[in-house]
Amino acid sequence: MPAYSVPEEKRAFMLNTPVHRLIPRMALPTIASMMVSSLYNLADTWYVSSLGTLATGAVGINASIDNIIMMTGSFLAMGSGSYASRLLGAKEDDHAIRVLSTCFFSAFFMGLMALIFGSVFQTPLLRLLGASDAILPYSRQYARYVLLAAPFMAGSYVLNQCLRAEGSAIYSMIGMVSGAVLNIVLDPIFIFVFGWGVAGASAATALSKLVSFSVLISPYLRRRTLLRISPRFIRYTRGDALEVIKMGSTSLFRTGFATMAAILLNNLAVRYGESVLAAISVSNRITFFLTAACLGFGQGLQPVVGYSWGAKRYDRILQAYRFAVLAAAIGISVPSLLLIIFARPVLFLFTETDLNMVAVGLFSLRVQCLFMPLHAWGIVVSMSCAGMGRAKGAITLGLSRQGICLFPILPLLIYLFGMWGIAVAQGVADGLNIFLILPIAFMIKRDLKRLESSGLNSAAQANQFPT
């Protein structure tokens, strides 16, 4: 493969721009794309809610299918993005290209497997995800088209993450936003004008994902990016595979446990009625809008940390981390407070008559918003670990929110409070997460200060610290 060199101006931009200017510049396009994508999920739910509580519940059930597809792509996306940014910072550009190409084509193939498996076992899969007899027909309609888009969705995650990793956040934003806006426009046309109902929302989502994939891959095809994608660059090596798996496991566990938690909550909520299931679905969709902003900010931070780690600029990582913690806490507190205050009218946007759905959703939404600043801090710490290649810290925080903290406390909450325990479970888990965030954040700062003060200049020396 001919040598390909990243322009030194780009590398200098990532390594020398003051962090208080660079992180917002990297993060704002990512935040915008994540929030717009989350907004189209909300729009999906809002449009479908006019078809009734059963249809709204079906959207919540099928959100888990989206998460399963996300796992197939984001696992490789996070691993390749973290690795590529560190390779670029270390000036190993050809190596970064091989990692990107290998992960992209692998993700597309995994998405194809998800399409085949999901189509063959659609009904038992939907049952497993929590669909009742009443909701199952709607869930089938929604799953039909979303599964067809699975390979393109999985591939898009790698394209998107690697665009961010190389510092091309604007291209990433354009790809994500274009698909989301198209979905919002097509939803009412397919649902109401064409009369397709729930299937129309699914078709709009699938078509939008295909368009987003086309936009995201176009900079690579037109050679407007720093890295390249081609089958001839595919290389499966043990070292690369271990590095991608190590860092990709963070996203795999986070998405996997989020999916498991959603499936469990759906199955528990539906026992109290479709209204409770719809309430949990809607409140989680709304709070994911805030989580998307936090994730967008964290994903804007990660390549800054990755470049700096590859270049052994440990002082710069400390500056970036301190700025990110403060900015994330302030930035998420304001919208969280507004949602707490205006939670009732927001929920009435999704139903006009189901007061039980509003009551349960109100409680769930307010408790989750209360702990959202802590959730934002956890994302900053996790993304910092991912940028530095610290797999243990990143994986632990990927497991913590829905796994380590949620699953053990859920039976007790249900035993004590019934359906209200289900509503409050995610917020309580976010509060408990502080006991995992604190020690990992302390170790990050301690090790970075030690690296900075000792003036280590070799990768071998740097690797003596825990990963």
C-alpha cells in the first residue's frame, strides 16, 4: 500500500490548539448530530403516539432492535476510533488506514448477519424484547424495514466514529443530521399521507439510515478525508484485533447492557399494563436526548485525548479532562432543570388521555434528570479512558450504569414500590454510579500527573501504568 501521510497542519491543529477552543470545536458538531438523531427518535415516538398507546409501546419494544444493531457497529466503531486517533497522534498513518478499512467491512458484514437472524426469528425475538399479544402486530410492522437497513446502520457507526477520530467532526455531523432531518420529514408522509401507520415510521427510519450511510461514506469515496477505505487495505492481525476488541468492548458492554436493561424493563413494565410500558418508553426516549448531548460531548473529547496520548502530551490530556468535566456539568444541568420543571407538558405531547402513562412517565423523567449531571461526568471519564486506551476503566464504566448499578437494585425497588420502582430504577442506578466514577477519575488524574512529572518519552515506559 502506498504511504499516505496526514497533513501536518491537521496534526498541529489537534495537538496545539488550546483545549478550551479545540474541545468545543470538536464537540459541538458531534453534539448537534447526536441530539438531532435523538430528536428524530422522539419525533418517531410522537408521530406514532397518535396511533394509540399500543403503537407507542411497539416503538419502545423495537428500540431494543436498534440497540442490537448498534452493538454490531458501535463495538467496532469505538475500538477503531480510539485506536485510529492514537495512531494518528503517533504518526502511524498507514496503520490507521488499515484499522479503519478492516473495521468498516467487518461491521457491514455483522449488520448483514443481524438482518438475516432478525428476519428469520422475528416473532420470538419480539416476544423476548417484551412484546405482548396486543403489541406484537405493531412491533412486527416496525421491525420489518428497520432490519433491512441493519448493514448500513452498522457500517455508518464506524464511518461516523472514524471521521470524528481524525478530527473531521463537520463531515460526521452532516452525515448524521441529514438522515435525521429526512426521517422527521418522511415520518408524517409515510404514516398519515400514505396510510402505512407504524410500518410507515419504520420505512422512514430505514430510508433515512440508508441516506445517512451514503452521506457518511461519500467523503471517503471522494478522497476528502485524511484516512481511506478500501477492501485492499483489510488486514486481520492479532495485535490490531486485540486493541480494537479491548476498546470496542466499552461500547459493546454499554450498549449491550442498555439493551438488556431495556428488555428487562419492558417485560416488567408490561405486567402493569401497556400504559406503564409506554410511559417508560417515552421517558427513556426523552432522557436519551440529554444522554445524546453528553455522548456527543464525550465523543468530541475522545480524539483530543487520543491524539495527545499518541503524541505523549500528558499535560494536555489533564487540561482537556479538567475543562471537559466543568463544561459537561454546567452544560447538562440547565436543560435537565428545565425538563424537571416542564416535564408534565412535555409528556402530554405524547398522549392527551392516558393519565396513568403521564403519572408514571413524570416520575421517571424527573428522577433521571436529577442525576443527569452525574451521568455526564461518567461519560467524560469513560471517554477519557477510551482516548488513552485505558480499557479497564472504560469497560467498567460501560458496565456500571445499566449493569453493575441497575440490575442488583431493580428487584428491591420493584419489591418495595411496584411499578414506581421500575419508573425510578434508572435514576437510582445513575446515583449509585458515583461509587465507580470517583476511583476511576482519581486514578486517571494520578497517573497523568505521574507521567507528566516523570517526562516519559517511550511507549514502553508509558505502558507500565494500568490499562
